[in-house]
Amino acid sequence: MMANFFSQFESPSYMGVPLIAIAIVLPWILFPTPSSQWINSRLITIQGWFINRFTNQLMLPLNMGGHKWALLLTSLMIFLFSINMLGLLPYTFTPTTQLSLNMGFAVPLWLATVIIGMRNQPTIALGHLLPEGTPIPLIPVLIIIETISLFIRPLAL
């Protein structure tokens, strides 16, 4: 039984060890490390093929400027995929159920996209705060509402 309403948000622990630390470290232990041999093992070959195909599919709809995000997005997706797959095992903990992990990924990526958008295309980025054809008396209210919705995005997504 829960002690209070907010105890459901606490990170679970087993014998004093927080399970989120184990669940975050375990996927990286499971991936094989490349060796200095000329011929790789089948596991390393399949891993390399999977990462290359995944990166190609991820970057296919983007222009060349968006390809600099390939390493970050590919590693993030493989990490989340492996953590969620480990969560399918019985009696295991899935750390993506915790708000702290999701916000830890969402806020920096959201902030990076907002800052890069403001730096590279400031008029387009600021143009999203005001819809086209807005009546003049509604402009201040809509700018405030759109700014609030911009800041709520990481929590909502």
C-alpha cells in the first residue's frame, strides 16, 4: 500500500540499489565492443548492419543540414529501444516509466531545438508565436498563450 499519493513517483530500489541505475547501465554492457581483429564476429557484423540501416531510415526524410543529428538520435533511439525491451522481461524495472528520465531527455533536446531555431532562423521561429491573420486586439493574448504552449511542450511530449 502506498504511504502517500506521490510515492508512486519515487524511483524503486532493491537492497538499497536504485533500479534506474542498473537499468540504464545494463544495455551498454550487453552490446559487444569492436575488436582489433580483421574479421569481426557475427554479432558485431549484425550490430553494425542494424545501426547503419537504422541511421539511413532515420535520416532519409531530412536534408543534409539535419544529418548532424544522426549520432545523437541513433544512439538515443537504440538506448531507449534496449531499455524498453529489457522492461519486457518479468520482474524487471523499466526506467522510462519515471518522469525524471523522460524529462532528462526531453528538456535538453527541446531547448537545443529552440535555441538553434532562434539562432539560425529568428523570424520563422518568432513567427510561430503569432498565427497569420490574427486580429490586432488578440495579438498580445495570443503571443502569451503561444509562449506558454512553447514552454509546456517538453512536459506534454
